[in-house]
Amino acid sequence: MAGVKAKHQRLTLTLLAIVAVVGATLLAMSALKDQAAYFYTPGDVVKDGVPMGKAIRLGGMVVDHSIVHAPDGVTIDFKVTDGSDTVPVQFKGIVPDLFREKSGVVAEGRFVSSTLFLADTILAKHDENYMPPQMAGKMHESASLDTSAKTKALQ
Amino acid sequence: MIAEFGLAALWLAAALSALQLALGWMALRPGGEALMPSVRPIALAQALLTALAFGALILCFARTDLSVALVVENSASAKPMMYKIAGTWGNHEGSMLLWVTILGLAGGAVAILERRLPERTLIATLAAQAAIALGFFAFLLFASNPFARLALPPLDGNGLNPLLQDPGLAFHPPTLYIGYVGLSVAFSFAVGALVTRDVGPAFARAMRPWVLGAWIFLTLGITAGSYWAYYELGWGGWWFWDPVENASLMPWLAATALLHSVTVLATRDGLRAWTVMLAVVAFSMSMIGTFLVRSGILTSVHAFAIDPKRGTFILGLLVVYIGGALALFALRVSTVKEGSQFDPVSREGALVANNLLLSAVLGIVFTGTLYPLFVEATTGEKLSVGHPYFDKTAGPLALLLVAIMVAGPLMRWRRDEIAAVVQRIALPVLVTAIALLALILFVPGIRVLPLLGLMLAIGVGAGSVAPLWKRNLRRTPLFTYGMVISHLGIAVALAGMACESAFTKETLVAAAPGAVEIVGPYQVKFAAIDPIAGPNWTAIEATLVATRPGRAAITLHPQARMFAQPPTETSETAIATLWDGQLYTVLGKDDESGRWQLRLWWKPFVTLIWAGGALVAIGGALALLGRLRRELFPRGRPTGFLAT
Amino acid sequence: MKTVRIILWLPLIAFVVFVGFVAAGLIKPDDMTHPSKLVGQPLPEFSLPASQQGKPGLATADLRDGKPHLVNIFASWCVPCAAEAPQLDQLAQAGVDVVGIAVRDRPDDTADFLQRYGDPYKRLGADDRSQVQLALGSSGVPESFIVDGKGIIRQQHIGDIRPEELPAILSTVQEAK
């Protein structure tokens, strides 16, 4: 039995391995369709429609004088713009130090209504260790975690 | 002078590695046997010279030699000595030099220690090792020279990023690098065995300690990295599925699979081609990890600086090594004889299932990590992949893997009876069932994934010690203890993860001094807020007093810190560790009316995550010790189905 | 066993596909640089106190004096800023009005920096909290803005000015007149 089975076992194992890896990749791809967070600008939201309930990243500039602190001291409302369109955002949590009006921001979260984006993470688009491409790596190579640039919100 | 000396040593070592490759190549050709004895000494000399070069760089850092560009960028004369030395590898150039130093030392160790492998296979292995080293030497010398001088030495250096002035982080990169390099040795063994078509138990036994050692260090590195992110970032999480974290997880997954398949090859002479393939994949994953981190093509919270030239260089190395090895695999492996057979129901069968599941998880992590890149290359759209994806896909597979872990060690090699296996796993299964029942009864409303996790953790905890059942504990080999402890560590870590996910309590408020907040079982009094100053920072510090009925009060001091050089703001979490969990506190901003944002977490049994990780590594160390002892002082082979 | 042979090449094929995508990702210019939205727009209103004694600070009005200026954003703690210092000196010698904004810097450190690497600045404002830097749409140091005589931003230069880039910058400054 060993002779016939020998070839079969190797082939079976090979096929099993391929099935496992291909299966995993297919599973991954199908899950990615629902779970990947796409990047939107306010303009994209207006143009493509509100991706209601889907986890996305919203990027743009914080509109001047738009930050409003709620009485609870931990919730803020502000508006994000890309120059043409504007989206209202609400965030509950500790904002990064570099988060301020008229500066870049990326908010991770979802639209809970067509007029409100609920952010659970705020990334301020400014990096002290930012390096221009020519110099980057050459001068400032360090595993710096830009802690100040991102904060998590109440889950 | 020291810098020039180091650079000269580096060039010499590079030349020696080229010589080692050429001599190895010629020795393997017909009639080249006479050259064989020269390869080992060259490997040794290369190891020595690389170590000298690295020593020279450490000396430059220790003396704060400000004419060396790298020192200026990453050090300052006022830094404590420990961080001066850690600064040597806290940067790109130094860390790559550390990489080749470990690589060289590993090559030297193979040259000295390895005596059982057929000489031809060993020479091929050393030649492969030299080829890897040569590529990295070229990378260092042409794209990231650590010894470059400055024409105009400044008065003082720029310091080290304050976040890096942390003992955990000082030793984190070397730990991972040792792991990566260990996998490169496994890779060289695999290439050597393919070249000489000598894939068998001797090859597996020679490779196993390296895989085991690499795996221990990767486990430690990942565990330490996870804890570092947990306390340093202040987000309360212990794993963020960040590309840099995934880059260290992927080699670990591959190494774990390799560790299990190499055991089949060493013990039963099965899974030959698969083991060789895994060795190639494991090293590919560490190279790809290095590449992803260093080239910066994936953006990450771990903001490494980026250099496309370096990325291209590493990609080139990747193509040569991995592409070459895969081509060699495709050409050669069909001429490698098939190993011995086994029944689907057997220890081998369980290990194959383990390998398939690990490969699937690896595929999922790999796909998720690279998907943003793939989408951007094809459609130009930007996206990110995080927790929801990995939890949904890798989570269930990992739980299945853990379930198999109970049965595997209780099965016999070659063939086993299902009825007998069922009988052996009856007790762990019973424990699992009781755990499930208890959890449903006493913890209503628990989510499915934590429920399954906690249930399995309890069952696997019981199952992992089952292999010791009814055995003479004094005669049980050390590596069996190692396996038991590693498996137990997985159960412990899983329990920690499930508890953290199911029972964490969080409070986020704006509070004025004097206020009392409640988080979990604790009453936290916001006692005071004061400005304080450290050696190179100033901070606002809160004083929190946490009380709980029947326990001593705990005082915590979370801070918001400002560093001067370079200017950075960080928030220092304050964490109190208790036997049943951690109280985790973060100080936020003031609202300009006297209130401060406070973020408090009560995380029951969260420490089990890292305790489990440490147990896994300890188990690995015991197994390595046991294997080495047996290899060095062989005694009679043990009998019984548990002997491996 | 032909099928098996083909299967053996699958890992290599998968790897080649992977390398292809990654190489495509590498070749594509990354957007680590954040170009300011203000290029072609008038400068935002700001007024910075002097960073050094004996040297005036910087305000928007100073940049509307009919002459083009090069506004250089730098800090003493920034290594590439030191690397671009000789180029700034050359620009100043060529008659360009170079003015500076020192970001998040202590005056003493700035003074050391100027002494060590040269001082091309006609005016030097201290931007202790990066507010003006952010208002200009700059996301890092060093960056330079070429501003014409009416206070309109003509060009943003991200990163250090390299010797080979001097002619282009000089001609932009000439055009801005």
C-alpha cells in the first residue's frame, strides 16, 4: 500500500496546503470588502453619497472657529472641509496635541446620520519628525512613535 | 580613528563573505573537495570582523564621538551611558550593522558547532549564509554607512527621541533581530539541503535549535513590543494590527509552523518538502517585515522615516534571496525523495493541521497588511485595514488552532485510533464544557469571541498539562516540559485577551480636582494636579487615589509631558498592577475652566497576556536546553509515544 | 506528475506578483509631503515676536513691501536645517531677502545655531507653538516659501534646499518681483 499511497500522500498534502492558503486569501479578500476603511474627503462624501454605517477615514482641514466643546468636557464637535464641501464631525475622547483649527486632520469612524460623522479616532496630520523625501531616513531614522499625533476615543 | 577602523573591518568582513561564497561554490563543484576545509575558518574570521566593526560603533557612541554623523543624529553627551549604548542600534544604520553582526556570529557558530551534518550540506549552508551576509554588507556600505564622518562636528548631538529612552525599547529591536537572523540560518540550512538534495532528519536536527532559538526571541520581542505599545501609547490597547506589529507577527507565525514541521522531519522523516518551503517562507517573512518597515511603503503609527532608495535596495535583496530560493525549490524538490508516511489520525496529522491553520492565519495577516498597498496600486484608492477585519478572519482560525493544540500532543506518531484519542482528550473536553456552562451561567451577555476564547483557554490550560499525566515526572525529558509550558502559555495569554476584551471597564470624564470617579470596582479620587519638571522635560502631573473596599489605597501619577530636545509632547500613563488586573490611567487636556480630561480603565487579568507570552518563551527555552543537552550528551533514546 | 511540477512553481509565481505590486508602490511618489493649499494665495495674517535681540520679528506686513522674500521655516533641533544653511547663505549673498521663522525653539539654542551655521536672516520671528507654521500650511521643518512683493505665496519648497536646487529657486525669486 505504501507505494501507491506514497505519491498520493504528497499530492494530498500539497493540495491541502494550496487549499489552505488560497482559502485564507479568499476569506481575507471577502472580509476586506466589508471591513477595510476607505479614505474619503468631504467632497467624496457629497459626490459618492454618504457611506452610512461603514467604517471610513475622513480627511481634510478643521474649519476655523468650528470646534465646539460640549459641557461634559470630553465631547467635541467640529467641521472638516476640503475647500469645497464640509462635514460635521463629533468625537469623544482626548484629542491629539496637534489637533487644532485650520490644520489637517484624519478622523476614523462612521456616519451615524447623513449629517453627522462619529469619529472614534482622530489623527492630526502633522508630524514633528516629518522629513522631506531627500533627507528622510538619512538624518532622522528612529523608531519614533508619534504618540501626540493620534488618540483613541471611547470605544 | 575608531570610525575608520570600524569601516575597514566592515569592508574586510564583506570581502571575506564574498570569498566564503566563492570558495563554498567551488568546493561543491566536482573536484573542489580540497577547498572544503577553508570555508569554516573564513566564516569565523568574518564573524570576528563584523563583531569588531559593531564594537567600534558602540565605542563611538559611548564616547559620544561628534565627528561621526550617526552619533550626532542619535546621541548627546548628557545622556545616561545605558542609552548611549542603546543608541547604537536605535537608528537605521546601527540596527542594520547589528543585523549583520548577529548574522556573522550565527554563521561563525554554525561553522564551529555543527558536526553532524554531511560536510557538503554544511558547506552549501555556509555559502548561502555568506550570500545573505554579502547582500547586507553591500546595503550597509553603499546605502547606509554607519561610520560616515561630518566635515564640521557640532557642539553636541541631537539626542535620542525621548520615546526611545526607555529600557524596554532599548532591547526590543535586538531581540527581534536575533529572531530574524535565526530564521536566516534556518533558511541557509534549507538552501544548503536543497543544493545537495539532502533533506532528511540530520538536516532537520541541525536546523531545529536555530528555529527554536529564533522563535524564542521573536516571541519575547512580540510580547515586549505589545506591552510597550500598551503602556507607552496610552490608548489602552495591547495590539493594534499596525503594519509594524504585523511585520513582527508574520515571521512568528511562519516560525511557529516551521518549529512544528521540523519536529516531524527530525523525528519521523516526514514533511520534507513542506519543511524546506516553510524555512524559506519564514525567512521571507522576516525580510518582507524589514522591508515594509524600512521602506515605509505602508504608513504606520510607528512613524519610521522613509527612504525609497533603501526600500529598493532591500527589495532587490529580497528578489535575489527569496526568488532564488523559490526557484531552487521548484527545480530541486521533485528530486528530493518523499519522506515516510503517516495516517491522517496521528501526531503528524495533528501537526499538519496545525501547519495548515498557521499558514492560513499567516495568509490572512499578510493579505490584510498588504491590501491597502494592493488597492492603491490598482485603483488609487486609499484605505486602512484594522481590528474588525483581523478579528473576524484570524480570530476564529486562531481559536480552532488552539483547540487542536489540546489533542495534538496526546496523539501517537504515525498512526493512532480515534477512540483512544477521544479517551485521552476526554478530561480536557469535559473541563471545556464545564467552563462553557459556567461562563454562560455566571457571565451573561458576554460576546461570542471572548466567550469562546475564555472557554478554550480554560480547556486548553487543562489539556496542555495532560501530556504529563501518569508520567514519571523526573524522567520526562526537558523538551516535553518545554512544550507543555509553551502550550500552557498560549492558554494563559488567550485567557488574558478574552478577559481584557470581555470585562474591561472604561471611564472618560472631564473632572476638577477633588472629584471622585468610578471605574470597575475602584473609586478614583482626583486629588491634585501639579506642574513638575524632570531632567529634560516638564510636565503636568495628576495625583489620583484609587480605593476599593477591603484593599489598600493606590496612588497614581499620570502625566502630560513636554520634552525640549527635540520638542515632543507625550502622555505618560500611570498603571497599577494588581493580582486581578490593572488600573490604567491617562491624563488629557484641561478645558480652560479648571477641569481636566481623565481616562480610566479597569482591565481585569490583562497581565495574563504578557505573562502567557513569557511562559511561551520560557517553554521554548526549556525545549532548546533539552534539545541541546541531548545533542551534546546523547544518551539512550526514550521510549513511549511522548518521546520526540 | 506534470501537475505537481507546475504546483512547485506556484510559490515563485506568487512571490513575483507580490514583488510587482510592491515595486509599483515604491516607484509611485509617496505623499509624505503635504503641499500647502495656500500656494498662489495671499499670506495669512500673523505677527511673530523677535527671536533674537537686535533682529526684528516677522509679520505679514513686512512681507508686503514690494520685494520678493524667501520665508524659511527652521529650528535649531533639526538636522536638515543645518544642512541647508550654506544654501541659504548663498541665496542671501545673491541678494535674496531671506527671513526666518524659528519653530518651537529656545532663543539661546537659535542663537547657537545661527552662530554655528551662519545667519542669512534679515528678520527672524519666534513661532513657539508652531501656530504660524501650521497657518502657512507647512507640515515640517525645514520648509521655505517664496513670497512676492504683494505677500502672495508663489512657491512652497518642502525639505532642505540642496545646492543643485539653487538656480531654480533664484529664478523663481526673480520672477516674483
